[in-house]
Amino acid sequence: MIIVMKRTATEAEIDAVAAKLESLGFKARRIVGEERSVIGAVGKATRPPKDAFVEMAGVAEVVEVSKPYKIVAREFKEGDTIVQVGRVPIGGRGVAIIAGPCAVESRAQILEVAQAVKEAGGHLLRGGAFKPRTSPYAFQGLGEEGLAYLAEAREKSGLGIVTEVMDTADAEAVARTADLVQIGARNTQNFALLKRVGRLAKPVLLKRGIAGSIEELLMSAEYVASEGNEQVVLCERGIRTYETATRFTLDLNAVPVIHRLSHLPVVVDPSHGTGHRGYVTAMARAAVAAGADGIAVEVHPDPDKSVSDSQQTITIPAFRQLVKEVRQVARAVGRDVL
């Protein structure tokens, strides 16, 4: 339930509504907009009694939210959320570009890619220090050594860092390095991890599960937001279907659908979404045309020698061309690359 306060509502009236909600066992989440203040009732599966609030002083209207997610719902907040990642805003008119290798393999590799991403016009550097792999015998990442290399790459390039956390035990270590903490597709419904990152003072990049619906993605975002962290960027990265021509099926329908259902920004990962480097640029263009707030692509100096996801990773020259083409599409639809 959402309680919309009158423009003339006093602080005392707003506090009284919040106190009433909390007395009924709900958390009162207040959002101050340009034209109104809204108080959301969250924290319980049942709805608070509407009649208890409609006659309270300062209340303009009481709106029932039928969706199972509340805080991330479009009804909950007036206007779009813009997530600030260091100096880079994700959401709004601009298009953010996140790029880097699937995995941090060495100090030299990540420093080379960081400089190339910056020179080409990228805004954030991605790279996995902890890697979830299908096989227990595959490369699992450099761990804290990889985090140290990422921190150095940020210092030398000025790019913010996007890297994945896989375990609640590593959350603090990852957060010390990351400017945007990633929850990967395999952990989208790891609810203990979602709650943990919800208590971090860092923005979160939440990827859609391999076979997850849009509603399930939004419910996962609700887990993060319910712990107090509403700085969530959603990521469409492809879902598993019966199609075998690509690794996954990149669901670009998700971009306008999420924008209709939620105030959170959404980026698209065409590298995982296609699984084939030859399709990455085309789908990056399509993502921006569909309204994505950013794209996330995998880049490597020598993709064929990448220790993971080599087939979907593009070269540095290909990334430069991708940025140029994405910029052209953004301008064509009334936007621009940051």
C-alpha cells in the first residue's frame, strides 16, 4: 500500500502516518518527490487496513499495490531512479557503457583493458575476481588478488569497478573494491546474498536469472531494496529457451516491460545474451534502441586466449567500433552515450 500525502502536509502529519504504519507492524518507507511525499508500507505479506489512513490529517489518497513487489514498483516512486555509480549516472537520458573481461586473469591484462575501455569511451570497468563456473575444475577467479588488481585499475584509469560477489562471507571485501556490486544470474535467487548486499552502502547490479521471469527479477530486487538499499540496476542478460543458435535468448522485451513496471534502471548484456561475439554489437545497438539505460559487454585483448567465455568476448578494436555505433543509435532515439 502507498499513502500519498498532500502537498500541504506537515512533517508532524507525515510522521503520524509513518508511526501508525509501524504500530501495525509495517516498515514505513518515505520517498520525497518534487511535488509530493509518499509513504510506502512494506515488510509484511498482508496489507494494512486502508480505512485506517484515508481520514488521517495530511493524507491525499491511499493506493493499493497489487503486485507482490512494492518498493521497486512504478507506483511506489514518482519518476525514474537514477543510480549514481561514482561519477557515472545509470538511468535518465544518458546511456552508460560497462566493459571489461569476463575474468581478471592478471594484473597486466586488467590494466590493459581498463585503459582501452577508457580511451574508447566506456564508463565502468567490469571484471570477475570470483567466478561461478559450471564445472568445479574450471578457473574460479583470482579472488582477493583479483580485487587488488581491479582497485589498481581504477586508480590508474579513473573508471569505476563492477565485480561480482558470490558469497555472503565475501560481501565486505568485494564492496571495498566495487563501485557497483554485481549479483550474477546464478545467484539471482540466493536470498541470503540479496539481503546481505541490501545492507551494503553500494549500488547493486542485479542480473536476471538464466530461467527467471521478469517478475522474479523484480522480486529479487525487492529483497535488496527491503533491506534499505534502493540503488539497484537491473540487467537483462538472456534467458534459456528452446533456441540453440545462440547461448541464450536475449529478451529485449524486458527493457520496456521493466520500465513500465518499475522505476529502476535496466541495462542489457549482449555478450551473455548471445554467447557469440559476432552478434554482440548488433544486439547492443538494438538494446539502446529499445530504451536500455546501459550496456555491459565483455572485452579482452585476445579473446581466444580468455580463460572464460572466450566465444562471446570481443576484441578491443571491436569495442571501439561498438561504442561508435551505439552512440549513433542513442542519438537517433533522442539520447546520448554519457
